[in-house]
Amino acid sequence: MDFVHLLISNNIKPSLQRIKIFEYLYDNREHPTVDTIYSNLVGDIPTLSKTTVYNTLKLFIDNGITSTVTIEDNEVRYDAIMEEHGHFKCDNCGNVYDVEIDISALKFKEIKSFKVEKTNIYLKGKCNKCLNKIN
Amino acid sequence: MDFVHLLISNNIKPSLQRIKIFEYLYDNREHPTVDTIYSNLVGDIPTLSKTTVYNTLKLFIDNGITSTVTIEDNEVRYDAIMEEHGHFKCDNCGNVYDVEIDISALKFKEIKSFKVEKTNIYLKGKCNKCLNKIN
DNA sequence: ATCTAATTTTGTAATCGTTACAATTTTATA
DNA sequence: TATAAAATTGTAACGATTACAAAATTAGAT
């Protein structure tokens, strides 16, 4: 995966910080928070500032290569956008998994009243790993 | 609508504050924030504290008669739970509308890997009112 | 009714995630 | 190499939420 050209083709100058942050998002699909991203990169980039992580993620979002996952009230997670998908959070282990959902199949009554530009689907429950551990 | 008995039957003692807060949620379907609820009730209950609004909503959620709507990163909204439904937020006027969606029709590949207990569907875009105004 | 204990409400202070902002550093251009 | 523009950084400020202890209210027993 060529992150430099992905950034350039989305009008983002590929600074070291931006490359590393996007690389982290792309490689680590656990939908990390700002703190997680910062903690895992500050070893690589000792001067890294948390403000830079915030700024960079905002830039990614504005340019359409990242989205937020707000499956939980008290935490904002980030996701490198690939194909459209939903999210499942296990309320036992806290992990957030990607879920392949055919969003175009969603039918609803008020469909003529709104022009829908974005769809987020959030599922919660227990993942199989936890179900097996608990029982 | 008999809010007193609704609270009692959900193991919640019907204090004035609790009745008024649930009544507000039930009657005002714009999915208000804590601030909105507080501002609209403090006239009725002059001693009302914002902490009470937080405490009460948490109690409602724990007892299953309220849920949160986190369609936006930076605001938590509240919803008196009725039948299962999705939400649409117009990014022009900011209003959040209820949307009737048949959630049971959602099919996804990983369905066997998770025990889904709750589903949230968030749509964003433009409502017809705003579309007509803009054009 | 009255006393006592339990519950609920309240206000203040603390916490934590996020943003504002100005200074510094880095990059691009002439 | 000099200058301007852009990106990064650290600190301070902000705002939503929570912790906590005091005050007020309610419920139960006598």
C-alpha cells in the first residue's frame, strides 16, 4: 500500500506525521482513539504532539479518507475509509469489528423525505469469543 | 400517557423530576441534549440541577426506557424508546428525525460471529425542507 | 404525628477530551 | 541563501460529564 500517493491523490501533502498516522489507521483495524494513535506513534516520532493527531485526523476527514466511529457515547474512534461497512462493538471485550453490510438494501418509509448522503450502522452485543469464555 | 405508571412498572420511583424529564422526552421528539432538557424544565422546576438531569437519564437508560443518539461526534442526544427506529440528521438545519426502518431485514456476512443485542442506524444528508430552500 | 433511615436532589469541584492560539520548525520558492 | 508559506508543537482555555458530599425529601416503624 502506497500511502504517500494515496495522500497526494487526495490533496494532502505527505508529511512524516501524516503518513505514519494514516498508515497506523490502515494497518490497525481496531478503530483506534486519538490517545491510542498518539501512544503508539510517539515512540516512532518523539516530537509528536497530540494536537497534530487531532489536526491530521480532521484533515483526513475533510478530504474523505477517514471517518469517525461513534458507536459509544464517550469515545470517538477513527477508521480509514475503505468500502462501505458497519461496525459491531462487543460490550464485554470492548473490541469494535468491521461488518460487511449491504447498505443499499436498507429500505425505510421516509426515504422520499430525505436525501441520504451517509449511512452509519452500529451493532452492539457479544462477540463469539466472549460468549464462549463466559459460558 | 400515564408516565407515573410507566416509571413504576420499570422500577423507577416517580419523583417530580423523573416524571417531568420523561414527559419532556416523550413529548418532544427532537432528541434533545441534556442542556435542552435542562433549559426547558428549569422554568417548571426552579431548583432543578443539571446533575439531576444527567443522573435521571442514566437511570432511564439503565432501566431500558431511554436510549442515546450519538449521530454526531460532539453531542449526545436522548430518546424515549418506543418501537425500534433509525435516525436521520440534516446537516443543514441540524434537526434529527425518526426514521422507520425494518432492522430485522438487515443481513450481514458476519452474523454468525456476533450475538447482536442492539442496532443503531444513523443517516445523514439533507431534509426536503432544506433542499427546497437551498435551490 | 414523630423519629429514623433510606433515597433523591442539589451545587461545587474535579476530570478529561477537544480546541484555540501563538510560537517554533519545516518545507517550498525565488 | 533569503523569504514566504505551511505544518507542527506546547500551553492554555473550554465545555461536557462525573465525583462527591451536603441538603432536602420520602418511606417505614413506632
